[in-house]
Amino acid sequence: MQIVEAGRFAPAAGRTPQYTEHLRVPALSVGTYSLPSGAIDDQSPHAEDEVYYVVRGRGAFTAGGRTAEVGPGTTLFVPAGEDHRFRDVTEDLAVLVFFAPAYSGA
């Protein structure tokens, strides 16, 4: 068992999104993604499958040619290699992020 330390969530500074990794094992990594209202999410597709769980905030999410409104409780799956991003962030977003296998940065 591994206990993930509390208090490591890093809210974004200014209008820049912030990703903080909290746990990494070969098969999985888990982090938090913070996007302040009005932020531009310029992420690129990843080499890993990804799940997002919106904890708080509101905005929209575009992936696979579709756009959906997101808010607390929204869960999103993005397959490896698919272009995706948050947009139209109207309330600061706090999102749990799960990568499988662990995020490689590619």
C-alpha cells in the first residue's frame, strides 16, 4: 500500500494551467490539473490512455471532434493519441487525472 500525501494539490498561478503528479507506478500515474477561469489549455495528445474526473469548476472539453460541457462529477475518457483540451473555463477547474500506463511526458 502507498498513502498519497494530502496537501500536494497546486492551484494554478495567474491564468496558467498547472499539473501536479501525486502517484506514479509503472501501470498508472495520478495527478491533479488546475485550470483557472479563462485559462488556455494548450496540451498535446499523450501516449497514454487518460481519465479526467472534474472535482470542481465549469467549462467545456473537446476531444474526438466532440465538445461537452463539464462540471463537478463529470468523468471523461481520452484514448492515447487523441487530440483533446479543456476550453471556455468559466469557473476555476480542479480535475483528477489518471494515466495508464504512467505518464511519460510524450
